[in-house]
Amino acid sequence: MKRGALYFLLVVIFAIVAVVLSHLIRSARSERELAGDASQAISVTTMPLQTPSFIDTIAVTASLRGIHEAKVSAETGGRVIALYGEIGDFFDKEEPLLQLDSSLKSLTAQQARVAFEKAEADLARAENLLKAKSISDSELEAARLGAKAAEVAWRMAETDYKNTTVCAPFAGTLAGRFVELGEMVAPGIPVASLVDLRRLKAEFQLTEKELVATDEGDSVLGAVDALPGLVLQGTITARSLQATEGTRAFSVEATFPGMRGIASGMFLRGFILVNGTGAGFLVPREAVYGSGDEARIYIAKDGKAQARKVHGESPRGAWILVHGEDLQPGEALIVTASKAIEDGAAVSERGENQP
């Protein structure tokens, strides 16, 4: 009886092991199939569909700039003894860009400090002598003025010494360098250029009618000729209320998130979205496939491309205002794809349009 129970227990154990091994084999096969599907997915870039509203557009062009750009100058003179980093490197605020020879300025600052300490000691003695009525009030005042002048001279020498280290005035990327190692630099001479591309700005010129149609906070959509498929989405942050002499144009500034690949000075073509007629979604021209009744766009959802029929108005530069019953705000519009795309195709978002 005991032997029969043992045989029965062994049979049960073998059955459990067989079931577990079968499950593991099926799981591994499924994972391989999923990995195979992922490797065949079409690489795409996307942008979210803007919330539909009654809009009109004002076409604009401008050169993109970093939110902060500056030519950094030396505030003192000297010989360049060290250059830090390379062009294209990112520097934090107050991080050194270059070093001038500071040996003589260090000695000058020490000398000024000694003179200041002596002047303070002379003032203390003068105060004691006045208490003993050994000097006049005017002599004490002269000692006070001497100590103050010595302090100012010491602080100026310290500042001149500290200025031998030229630092970044703001966080940004080193865009240019105008001096070489060993070169003599004079005060006020530019030594480097710095640009902060973490945010971008562009200045547009509008007519007076266009100006009154815009407001701070209005959306701006833009495309860069050199980077097809890249979409910039920004807002108007400043409007000049004084016309430029000679042109009668008004300056309007918009800011955008920084994006990979964009450099200061690249040319931007875009539209300011303002109140008007014609509800719809403004999308890049390259995102629309076909024409007429066959016009369609593709939405990336759950790793698949979904075709949506659209009809649109006349192209507006690099953009088209499209309408479609199935379009929803925030859906991921496929702007570019690594190869031909069709409804139901597996897709993988590259995310180049992310800040």
C-alpha cells in the first residue's frame, strides 16, 4: 500500500513538472514572437494633434535664436594661460571658460590688503589719541578717510584678481572662441560666445492689422527647412507696441522648447494661430497622404498605425488645416516614417519632436 502511494505521488510530481515546462516553453516562444514583431516595427516621428478651435493663421518667418545669447568679454587684461572645454560643450552658470595669468594681480591684491590693514590700525591709534586729546578732530577724520580709501583700493584689486577667471554669465553651450592659448587679452575684448538652446526664441515682423489680431499666449507652429519632420510648438511671449521706423512693422517674439539638432540662426517657417473661421487641426504637409477623397493621415496608437480620412483647405506653407470626424485632440499624429506606411502597420515612435 505504501509503495502504491509512493508511485502515485511520483506520477503527480512528474505531471506538475511537465505542465510548468510546457508553460515556460510557450512563454519563451511568445516573447520571441513579440521581439520579432518589435524589430519589424516602422520607426516614426509624431506630434500631438492640437485641440480644435476656430482658427485663422498668420504666416511668419524668422531666424531661431537661443533664449540667451552673448559674446563674453574679459573684464580685465592678461595673458591666456588656460582654455576650458571645447566648442559645443555645455557650461553651467559661473563655470570657468578660460583663465588669464593672475600672478601679478594676486600680489597687487595682497599689497592692497596689507595697506588696508595698516590704515585700520592707524585709525584705531588716532581714535585713542583723540580720547587723550593728543590730536584734533580733523586729523581723526583724515585717518577715517584714509582707511576707507584703502578698503576701496583693496576691494578693487580683489575684483581685478577674481576677473582673471572668465566665467559663463548664464548656463549654455560654447558656440565660439575668439582667443588662443598664450594670447594677450585687453579689458572689454570678446573671448567667447555662449548660447542657451534649452529654449528658443524667434522675432516676427507683423503689419498693424496682424498685430491687433494677436495676443500674448497665442500658439505658434513652426518647421525648420533643414530638419524635415521636426515640428516646433510655441507661444507668443512679447508684442512691441511701437512700429519700426521706415518699415512700419511691429515686432512679436515667440518662444519654443529646445529640440535636438536645432542650432542658433536656423530658418523657421510657421504660423501664428489666431481667432478666425474654420475649425480643424493644423498639421505638417508631409503628414497628409493622398489627395481629394483619398486624403488621409496616420495616428500611432497601441503600437499600430491607424489611417484616418481627412479633408483639408489649401496648403498654408508647410502646413495644412485638416478636418476629420474621427480626430481627437492629443492623438499622436505620425509626421514622418522610416518607410512606406499603411493602416495597421506596427510602428515605433522615435520621439525626435520631444524637447
